[in-house]
Amino acid sequence: MGFVEFRNLGPRLYACSDESTESEGELAGMLSIPQWSSEDRPREKCLSQGSRSLTTTECLALLLRTGHRDGTALSLAQGLWRAHGEDLQTLIEASPEVWMHSFGVGPAKAAALAAAFELGRRMREGEGGSRQTIRGSADAFDVLRPKLEALDHEEFWVMYLSRAHHVLACECIGKGGWTGTVADLRVLFQRALIWRAPAIVVAHNHPSGRLVPSAEDRELTNRMVHAGKFLDIVLLDHLIIGRRDYVSFADRGWLSPSPEKV
């Protein structure tokens, strides 16, 4: 079964629209949440109308649970939302230490946010779901994106695949700093043999978001292609993952080996 070449159309994470009305802001400033009408309270609104009826700041307010001396949980959530450019991905990628720079957000609230975002990451990662099949670079990106996208350092991951391209396992085999990482090919192929994987997809991230392979990236890919031939293990793709996007060596036609030896 050949690896089908797909266009580089990785899935995007869409932040839901959150346009709080002026009256909502005024209400938050004048009254405590229990004094609001039931349809305006985030918790009651969630239970009666469903979670999809909530704005982003209302979702955050429910996670934060309580406000502070000078405002409600919703006004606190609005301040946190504005502090991160009203962009959900920017908020998720920030650390608890950064969230705690917002007035009223302490360790307990930051921990609640981190736990909620981690649950979302695990859902996207597919833990406990059915076996995933990799049909192209977009599928590989879906699996590897939650592991690599928000890191502030480089990591090198390997996805081990069955003959039918079902995901057998995903493992990190190398970690680096801000500008580079080292992947040990002996470890990579040893693990592939342990998993009895006839095919692999590898990926590493560029924390800068710049999706341009370095000379070292190309050399490493070439070595993996050559080494895999000796072991009858096919390198299907090498992804470089940035912020919300990726580049695929397979899609770009960069997997053709040069005559260099391993």
C-alpha cells in the first residue's frame, strides 16, 4: 500500500467568536453574577441552552469559578481574554505563569485552566480512541500536532505504522533547545523493530514557527531514507510543525534519496 500524496491542507483550530456586548460588560461591573437574570448566568446558561451557547469568556469564567474583590469571574475572564489578544490558540499556548500575570488569576485558577486545556489536547490526540489510519500528511499532522505545536523547545517524534498504516505507537526520541534537537537513528530503528513497524512517519517542531527545513533537517531525512532501505522500513514522511501549520517532505517531493551513504 503506497503512501498517498496529499496537498498540504492541515486542519486549523478555529477560535469561536466572542463578541461581548457593551450591556454585558456594564452588567458585569455593576452586579454580582447571582444577581443576574438566570439566562445571563454562565452556569445556568450552559445547563439550559448547552455549552455551545456560551461565549469564550463565559467558558473561561466557568473554569475560573470565582471572581475577586473588584469584579466577577466573567470580568476576570474578559481581562484574561484581552491579555492574550482575544485568540484562543495564544491563550492555550501560554503557561500558567503567564496566566497568573493577569489580575485575579492565582495558582488554583491557572491549574484549572491548564487541566481543561490538557483534556482538550488529549481528546485531539486521540487517547483511548479507535486506531488511527494515516492516509497522508494531514492525518499525520492531526496526530502529531497536539504533541509538538505549543512547545518552546524542539522535540523529535516518530510514528510507527502497520502495513495498513494504522498507528501502532508515537514516541519522542529526542529533545533539544530553542534552535535544534538530536535524533539518534539507532534508537529510531531499534524501536521500529520492536514495534514491528514496516513504515514510519517522523516529525519535529520549529518553535519559531518558521517552516523551512535546515540543511541538517534534509541531511537527517536522507540518512533515514537510506537506513530504512537496509531494514525494509519505509520513511513515509517527515513533518516540520510550526504554529498551527506544517510542511511535509513527502508533499514537497523532498524524500528522494541522494546517492550519499548512511
